[in-house]
Amino acid sequence: MSGRRGFLLGFLLVALLVAGGLSSFASSSPDGLDTVALHGCQVTRTGTGEQLDGTCIAQNAGEHATAGSPLADYSVAGGEGTVGIAGIIGVLVTLVLAGGLFQVLRRRAPTGSTPPGDD
């Protein structure tokens, strides 16, 4: 195995371990923006979801455009406990897209010429 291929496989393994394994330890608490948007409100759970009592910015918030997508809210189809799977899917999709883009954009030497510095 060449050094480059070994590095890429090692990188892929580490990325998959981080996305799939460490993501299960991530906080389930809202992020900083959500927390700040909820300042001044009390969140009450109801049978139909959550109700905000008080005055806060979050009362004016709506669903985002991709809320119904398969990987919305860092889970697979909204399922509990699927954060790791969503992370692995995200890593694989990103690597495939980046790899394809690099293949399209890489500089190819004209046939019969040598790359600079190989004289």
C-alpha cells in the first residue's frame, strides 16, 4: 500500500470513528443560538410539541426549509439514537463529493511531458 493511499484510508477511518462514535457523546442540549433565542421564555411540553410562554425571539421562529429532509436535526429520518449513523453518512457523502470535485479540478500534465521539478 502506498503512503498516500495509507494516509487516505487512515483519514477515512478516523473521520468515521469521530462521526459515528464520538457523536453519541455530543450534548443533546440546544446550541448557543437556540439557548439565546429562548432567553425570556419558559418551554412547556404539550401533547402536540412545545409551547413557549413569555417573551423571547424563539416565539417568531418557524421550521427551516430542510426540516423534513432525511438527515434533519443530525439524525436519520428523525429517529432517536441515529446521530452516529447520520454522522457516518455525512462523512461518506462529503468525501465522495470532495473526491469527485478534486478529480474534475486536478491539474493533468499533457501527455508525454514531465511534471515540473522531475527533470
